[in-house]
Amino acid sequence: MLNRIEIFNEMLILILTYFCWTFSDYQPDVALKDELGWNYIYTLLLAIFVNIGFMFYNSAIKPCINRKKKKIEKKDHHKLHKERERFRVKKSEVPSYTMEGLMEKSQTGLSMFSSKEK
């Protein structure tokens, strides 16, 4: 957005610079100078109001929008955290597998197979 404002300002400076040639003695028609002078003022006022509007947007409106977005994101993050907690398994519910426990289970499993064959 800032680049667009800079390009807009540069274009208006170029246009206003071209207007300056019409205010010199190269243009003898006083009525035309008067009309172009008012157009110069209108163009300059356009540039001023666009830049003031841009500054107002960046200093007043944009921070409010950003605060609302952050508030919504925080609320969504809180909901997501609650959902994760709902599906989280407690440590006491998870069986702990140690090497000794696995060896015991494998021995009992093997003994079951060997007893069936007898």
C-alpha cells in the first residue's frame, strides 16, 4: 500500500511540475492561466487529502482492525487448546512399557504357544 501512495505522490508531483510551465510568460492568455491555476490548486488539494486519509487509516483504523484480528485469533487459539485438552490422554491411562515388562509379556506369550503344542 505504501508503494502505491508513493507512486501516486510522484505522479502528482510530475503533473504539478508540468502545470508550472503554464504560469510563465510562454502562455499569454490570462483567462487560461487563471483556469489552470485553479486546476493546480484542486490537484494539490487532492494530493493533500489522499495523504491525510492514508495517514488517518494507518494511525486510527488499521490498529483497530489488527486488535480485532488478534482478539479473534486468541479466542480461536483458546478453543483449539480446549479441543486438544479434551483428546489428551492422561499419563496414568497410558501403559508404561519397560524392557522388563516387554520381556515378561514375550515370555508369557511364548509359553502360551508352547503349551498348546503339547
